[in-house]
Amino acid sequence: MARRVDIVSDTHGYLSPELLRTIDGCDMLIHAGDITSESDFAELEVSVPCLRAVLGNNDGYFDYGPDVRRVSEFVFEGLRFAVAHYAEDLPLASADVAVCGHTHRPRIERVRGCLVVNPGSASLPRGRRVASIARLMVEDGRVLSAEIVDL
């Protein structure tokens, strides 16, 4: 059965009602940094079954616990994920899916065989008229679909 992975970044202390409605029902939420709110992080932890997050350039003064570092690598549904706020920190050679943020501009592209996903910003978009997230459907080591979802 396919599992849904929602990806957010650069929420900057604001979880909009639309964002919370959109991520409802995901199997995993990945936050690619710049959360900038310990209470928002706590809200996400109780809102989704599985949360993976990394530190962004504006998260230095916040404590999200020892599992939230600059780079995170893990396996979910047979896929190797790597997450970092900055694209240049991603270990593309060791990942099937690499997630980054920081630019506030969404993109999904293949780079040297790795699917690279930047969801844009869920609260402060740049170069777009609306905030966005990314959504993957994954199953048995395969990405079945990858899309940008406007909020």
C-alpha cells in the first residue's frame, strides 16, 4: 500500500490552518528547516504519525531535541532519504530522495539519479504567488508520484 510523505520547509514560526489541513493524513512529514518555533515543532510532532526535521539557518536559537540536526539520513518504505536545509549539504550519492529548503522556491528534479525535492516555503514564498509544500507517494522502494501542492 502506498504511503504519503508530505514535505515542508521555511515555516518561520507560522503554521497556517491551510498547511495543517493539507498535511492531515500524511504518513510522514519532513520539515527541511527554518521552523523557528519550538511550539510549532511540538504541534507538528503530535499532528503527524512520523516527523523528521533538520535545522535551518534561522533555527540556531531553538531546541527541538537531539534528533534534529543539520543533516538527516534515514530509510522509509525502502527509500534512502537525505534531508538538509541547504542543497549543497545533501549527500546525493547515498540517497534515493534528497530534500532541501532555504530558497523558498519549489522544485522537483532528478540530479545524478537522485530525486531532489524543495517544497518551497509553507509561509513565506519567494518568486511565487502562493505558499507550497511537496507531496510524494512511495511504496516498496519506489517513488510513485512527486508533486508541488499549492496552499
